[in-house]
Amino acid sequence: MAPDTRREAVCPRCGVTFHYASMAQHKPFPFCSARCREIDLGKWLTGQYVIPGRAVEETDSEAPPSPQDKE
């Protein structure tokens, strides 16, 4: 009998412990499911998750040129 090569991980979204054979075969890794992966992505896209840092103020010199400036 071959040894069990499955690994154990904990979903960062819901905390469920799950088993997987390889990251390549478990598409939603490091999440337990596609649902948890999509919930996490949604939080990033809506700004519920942010990377801490100073706010950057946009000034005229940093602003991209407007279409009128190109003419």
C-alpha cells in the first residue's frame, strides 16, 4: 500500500482544515474552495483589505496628462 501523500492546510478565509495532494491539483489553494477564494478576492477589489501605508496625494505634476493636454 502506498503511503498517504496528502497534505493538510488551513483555509485563510474560513479556517477549515482541508487535505490536498498537490497545489497544482487543488486549484483554489491556499483556500479550501473556489467560494472562499472568490470571497477573498471580492474583499480586495472592494477595498475591505488594504496594505497599510501612507496615503499618496495626487498633484498636478503627478497626474496623467488629460486628452486636452496632448493636442
